[in-house]
Amino acid sequence: MAESMQGLHRTCRCAEVTKEMIGSEVTLMGWVQKARNKGGLVFVDLRDRSGIMQLIFENGSIDEEGFEKAGHLRSEFVIAVTGIVEKRGGAVNENLATGEIELRVKALRVLSEAEVPPFPIEENSKTKDEIRLKYRYLDLRRPDLQRNMMLKSQVAMLTRQFFAKEGFLEIETPMLGKSTPEGARDYLVPSRVHPGSFYGLPQSPQLYKQLLMCSGYDRYIQIARCFRDEDLRADRQPEFTQIDMELSFVDVDDVIDVNERYLAFLFKEVLGVEVKLPIQRITWQEAMDRFGSDKPDMRFGMELHDVSEIVKHCGFSVFTGALENGGSVRGINAEGQGAMPRKKIDKLVEFAKGYGAKGLAYIAIAEDGTRKSSFAKFMTEEEMDALVAAMDGKPGDLLLFAADKKKLVYDVLGALRLELAKQMDILDKNEYCFAWVTEFPLLEWNEEENRYTAMHHPFTMLMEEDLPLLETDPGKVRAKAYDIVLNGNEIGGGSVRIHQNDIQEKMFEALGFTKEAAYEQFGFLLDAFKYGVPPHAGLAYGLDRLVMLMAKVDSIRDVIAFPKVKDASCLMTKAPQPVDDVQLRELGLDVCEEDEEVQ
């Protein structure tokens, strides 16, 4: 039977009790982690978000009724206890902050009884994700998840603290806004008051924060909820949180400076990690050429080698054919992997095919210097020697090659070097390797729409020296854009914005927008720019992804209290679900069957 806590007051949390408090009386409240009835003694581990305290119940220290109740305690009962802090009678538990002490209980109240949970409440649970997410309220009791949530709270608090000292103002922007379909798909909210019209949930506060710069607010910060209706991955969710900022009267170096100091402050305060400043910078082109990725993991080498010149006249048609079609031949050297079994190499080939490759060519160099290769019969000995030398190949190395269009080669080898690093176990989660990636392409060609689209968004400023190329060769124009990368993850990105009307018009022309179409989508911003707009720039971090890396976990689900699964549904609440016909009628909506043709 559940009891009231009337008259009781919790004096501290479990792990806040220290050996300096021996002899003191305290009142603790929490969940029973486990109970052990030894006849004349009952031992209970009491858990709250701070940690665990061992309780000891003994006849004489507590009345008979209390001792009898203690004998019936089970996992996840919620209890309140008052007792005296003592030095442990048994062995010290070095794994617990409270391992040297225990609480001799003199009063017990059972505040709530509990059924047996569907899985153990323990760290590093092996329970299937589907079960844990269905009972997420239980999963969130696990100490490792609670540490993640507390870390995220600390990051948010320190972020506000840092940027407030830097003169930033925290300003909220609307959730219900205008749908802007450039980019990812919007979540739409139907309006009851305006039948047939819809709000768009924000993919980011981008346009609003630029308007705030027009309004003279100078430095803006917001921990903002954002929404994107897109396919999910381990580090993606339909709703997520950004640390969003915008600054006026700044250029690239100003934004980078304040953010480097922020990251150094954050990692020192939270993890005790020194971030060496300045953080290294690498251009987008160099990142692609060296690592095959615009978010390179630079904790290890295995960089790409361009061997196109070496093999352009060789007898291997896979290489020469790719080059004749304007492609590229590049390779990576998996040092020390020359003895990899053929079956494992075949798995790497299949892995590469998953990224669009037709196959992988390889040279395995044995410790005695002899070579096995998938294409040696098409090459002369001299050509093979030159290729191995170009790859810095040594006895014991495995050389892997991709030949195709340049973008595909980057994608394949960029993914392959990460896969090999995992297999070779050379990724250290305790190492934090930051890099700024700069000078992104301003535009990318969209095959489906047969036009250029903005790699970031239509308000990204280009490098001034590339302005003449915007009309003659748009694909070569570089943006004043910058991403901050950590261990192969983009944790934040931003750019200097266009504030000159003539450049903005040229940008819209390059994107295939008519003036009318631009005003249809962005008229309110373009109108605001007519009344005096300062030069401005900004950046946004993915808070969930940043905390995921700080917590050393593999999925942002582990740092979000109530995450969605891959189809954007919630296993706990079963959202989304159909709604009542009355609600639909109020909104002027009708739900069609999936196979019903829309007229």
C-alpha cells in the first residue's frame, strides 16, 4: 500500500551523502535498485539520478513494522528512508561514489509499489531498442541515460552562460511559420482559421534570425527546436535541437573566433578536455581530395591518393575507361592489412558497391614483398611498381582503388576509410579532433530538377573574387561557408550572408528563380533588406549530435529523452495516429485511401 510523504523532507540525493556526514541523520528518497534479505538484516541499494546508496535495515534500528516492510521491498519500489550515515560494515565498493558508507535506516515509507519491469534497469542494457523505446520512461531510469540527459542540460546551461557574456541576446522565433520548400521537406500544420492554408514548422530559424539582424539586435542566440520531414539515420531525428546564432558587422574570422572560444570553454568545463586553439582549417576541396568527405575524420591517416596520372596509359580498361569519361582513379593504403583474407576483401568490395561503386581493385603486399592483385595481369611490372610507389605501399600493406566519376570515387573511398578504421579498431572516442571546413561550393547541380541548387541556402555569400564566375561558371563559385567538424561528424555549420541586393538577385538568377518566384517565397526578407541591412553571418550547431559525441555514444537517440524511430513514429505513445473526423472537418481536411487517386 502506497504511503504519503507528508511531514517528510528529502535532505539530499543518494550520491550527495559523503563520509564526512558519518553520524548525521539524513532522509533519502528514490527507487529500489535491488534488495537482499539476509534474515536478520535486509540490504537495499537505493537509486536516484545522482547514484546509489546502500541501506541497511536491522531489527532494533527500525521498528518491527518497518523491518517487515523492508523484507517485502522489490526492484523499482519508490521509498523514503530516514537514518544515520555509517561507515560500511562490509567491503568497500570502489565502483560507487558512496562505496565507503551506508545508511542505517530507522524509518521507512513505501511511497509507491511497482510491478516487475519488462527489462532490468541497468547500465549498458542489452535489451532490444524496440522494447526500451516502448517503455522509454523506464529506459530513462538507467544511470547511463540519466548521465547523458544531465550532460545535455549542462551543455545548454553553459552555452547560455558563455554567449550571454559575449553580448548575445536570447530571442525566441516562431514555431508556426511560412513553408519554405527549398531544402528538406517541411512538416505542415493545417490552419483551422484559414481553411486550405498551412503553416510550416521551422527547419531552422534562418530567415527570422536574419530579420533580427535587420532589426538591430546585433548578436542573437537561441536553443531552438527544428523539424525536418526526411529519412532518418543514427544521427538524424524528425525533431531536433540547434544552438542557433547570428552576428552583425562580422566576417568569417569573427564567427570562427567566438565559436572556437565557445568550444574550448565547453569541453574544458564539461569534460576537462583542452581544445587546442586555433582549430585547424581545411578547404572543402582539400578535404575531399585527402579524405573523400566534407566532414573528415582526421584522427587517423589512410588518406586518398590520386593516381590518375600514373595509370592513364596503363592496360587496365577499368582505370583508363573512367579517366576517358572525365572521372578519376584514387586509392587508399590500409597499412598493415596486406594479409587480409580474400573473403574479407570481398566484403569490402560489397561495402563499396553499397556506395555506388561497380567494384574495388586491390593490391595486397605480403611481408616478404610479394604481391597479389585483382588486376596485375592487365599491367606491366613497371606500371605496378609505379602505382605501389605512388601509394607509399610497403610490405604488409593493402592498397584499394576506386575508378569512376570523381564524386562517386570520393563517396566510396571516404566511406571505405572509415569502415577500415572501425575494423582495425583505430578510432579513439577519447580523442577529440576538430577542424573547420571552409570554402564550400556555393551551388550543386540537381539532376532531377536540371538546375543548380544552393548547397547551403540561397542567402549564402560567395567569395568576392568568384563573383564574375556566378554568371559564366556557377559550379566553380566558392561560398563563404564553414562547417565545424568533430571526429568525422559535422557538428555545426554556417556562412556569411548576402546583404547586397545586386548579388542576391544574381544568386536567385543562378538558382533559376524569377524575381516573382523569389518574392513569393522570400518577399518579407527581401523587403526588410530595403531598409538598411548590416553585413551579417551565423552558425548553428546540432546540439543532439554535439552531446552524442561528448557522451561517447553512437546514436542521438541516447541523448534525446523521447526519440522517434526510423519511420518517425514514437513506439511509446504510438504517434502519429489518425484523428477524430470532427477534428478533420474543423480543418477542412479529408484523408484519402493510399491507393485512391487524387483528382
